[in-house]
Amino acid sequence: MKGCRENSGVDRYGVGFSVFSGALLGVATTALVSWLAWVCLVPFLLAVRNAKKPVAQVCWAGLAYGLVMSFWVAGAALRYTGDRWCVALLCHGVAVGIMAAKAVILLMLFVPVRRKPVGVQLLFWPPAATLAEMGMYHLLEGFPWFQYPVGFSQATNLYVSQLAAVGGIFLLSFAVLVLNLVCARAMKRRSAAWAVLFVVLLALLHGGGALAVRQVEGLRMDGFRVALANDNSSFTLRWTRERVDEYAQRLLGLAASIKGKGQCLTIWNEGVVPWAYRPDDDLILAILKATNTSADTLHLIGMTTAAMGHTFNSAYLFTGKGQVMGRYDKQNLLKGIEMPASGMKLPFFEASPFEEPAEANRGILAAGRARIGVLICNESSTNRVAASFARSPYDFLVVLANNNWFTGTPLIRHHFYFNRLLAIRNRKDLVVNNNLGVSGHISASGIIVQRRESKEPFVSYCTVKKIVNHGDT
């Protein structure tokens, strides 16, 4: 009986540790606390080793993680669906379930080796969990609010995040899991040697990252001047028919504030013109005419395309006189919002679903002497689209986005740091213009050159550069 009571006490203690670990992992990821991610799983790793019911502990940890990661979903769904509580609560429940399941899969892979030597654990768990994350990441493509690898927690750490240039966000996940195992070993054995190894690994990650940043910054040359024109309009202004004149005046006022400062390109945000392109569109022509820039300045403007029964989420490249020089159509659509998921789509006024484009409008756009890779909104949260641009040389990445629906949620900040990892992964300067989100300029090394978050219209200017290898000069 005494042994049973002791085991029961260990189980209760272990459940608490597991819940604590799951919650810490959620905090480290959603708040982007890089150092917390290095140790957040240590309580779970210590408690589950001798657990009588390890699967239960894994499930409790997963639930805690899911609740922390999804706390914002109901509020965002309410805004998107027009205060439909039933839909919002359903979305919240689904989000908690999916995020919890992801954590359960990740932690469950440790259970078979929990009593094995630490060498076996290091050889099995980090690689297996990283592969599982890769599979879940691709399975959930089109649902960016569920695509959170453990490695995303390192996006605010400039030096550690340099690993993304080698193996993407998943190599960051691998590093985080290894650090947690090493730290757990040091604490369990109270071993100075393992503690030293933990510190050495961190020193190597930070030192190597610092060297990589310095090297990349030394290769950035040949600047292109770019302007960001951000209207920062709420959805009630942008998509309310009765307020179309008010919205048009807001855009014209913003256009008039754009000055000619040598920029070759003015970038607007996603869907800034809230209807489909027409060659005789008076608003487009009025916006271009209102700007105080030279006729050579190009404008990249987000709007939709409706052609032959098809609808695309697009970015149009205009000359100062309104001539279309190119168009990019969004490839990675939001499932359940921009396109149906399993036949279902969240209600969004009367908008029709978008479609994925054919090959014609998926490539690089030539903006004067600059060649740009254009991404729209959530396409910057994965590397699939950006990687496709590598087939031909280009100079920098441009992201047009709209975070209107996620105001007041962590996704505003997350989106910007996904952009940072994308810039590092592709070693390209990246410029993002995000309606009611975080806009700015990130260098190819990941250094945040410019960052701006506002609820008012603004125009900002930056000089983006491209990587020039010594053999190219």
C-alpha cells in the first residue's frame, strides 16, 4: 500500500510538472522568449522518466500548450465572422485541439526512450520530433496560425536564428530540443560537465551566429530606394460600401504625402484597393496622379483579379501613368478563409473564394533595375513560395500583408518575425508593408533595419540591398 501511495504521489507531481512544461512551451513560443524555450521542457523530461502513466502526462502537457497558444482565437474569429459566437467558439475549440495534438505528438516521441541512456535519447528524440514537426507543418499548410514549430521561439534571437540559413526553422527546433535534453541531464545528475556542455552549446550558437551576421552584412551592396505607403485602415472602413468615398479620400491623402526621394518602387499593402482590377479604374489613376514622385517610379498595389470566372488575390505593378508592368497572384491561400477547407469556409461578408494561379503570374517581377520576389500575407510564414523564386536570380523580397483581423493578438508580432526568419533563410533583404500590422525592412542577415507599427496612415522610406559575392564584383 505504501508503494502504491508513493507511485500515486509521483504521478500527481509529474502531471503538475508536465502541465507546467506545456504552458512554458506555449509562453516561449507565443511570446517569443528564446531563452525560456531552451529549458521549458526540462520539468516534463524529468517527471516523465519514472511516470506510471506517461501518456497521461503527455496529454496534459499538450492540453496546457494548446490552451496557451490558442487564447486569442475566439476574439479574432468574432471580428472575422461579424460577432458570430457559435462559429468563434467552434474555431477556438478546434484550435486548442490541433495545437494540443501537435504537442502530444512531439512529446510522445520521447516516451519510448525516456528510460534509455541520454546518448540514445539525443540520437532519437530531437531528430524524430523534428521530422514529425516537418510533417505536421506541411500537413497544416494554409493554416499559418497552426504552423508553429518549436524553433519559432528563436526568431527574436538574431544569433541563434542564423541556423535558419542552413536548415530552416526546423533546424532551430532541433537545437531547442537538444538544449532541453542536455539541461535536463545536467539537473538530474547535478552534473557540472553537462552544465558546461549546455553553456558551450549556447556559446557556439551565439558565437557562430554573430560571425554569420557579420559576414552577410559585409556582402550587402547596391542599394534600391523603396517607399512604403500604409493606409492602416480597419475592415469597417475598407470593406463597407457606404464608406467607399471616405476610404478613397484616405488613400488619396496618403498618396499625396509620398515624396520623391529617389525610390524606384512604392509598395502598398495587401488588398489596399478592395475590388478587382479594371484598366479604367478611376481610383488607381487618381492615386498614381496624386503622388509627388517621378514618372519612373513604380507602384506595387494589392488588389484582386477577376478574369474569365476566376478570382485571384493579386499584387499589380504599375507605372506612374497606370500601365501594368506585371502581376503576381497569391499561391498559398488561407484555407477556410480565402478558399474552402474540406468544403467549409468561414463567413466573410459576400466575398468569393480565391483560387491558386496558373504558372503565368507566379514569378519574379522586374521593378526597374531591381528584380523582386513578391509574397502576399501568410506566404511569408513558410518558405515554399520564396524557395520557388530561387530558380532565377532576384534582388530582394517584398511582402504585402493585411493583419486587420488579428489586431490585439500575438499574430501581429509573429507575422513580422516569420518574415525575419524568411529573410535569413533566403539571405535576401525583405520589405514588408502590413495593414494594421508591423511593417519594415529586414536585412538578409536578419537585422531589423526598420520597424514600424501604427494605426495611422504613414509613408516610410528605406534602402534595400542585395548580396554581392566577391566573385560577382
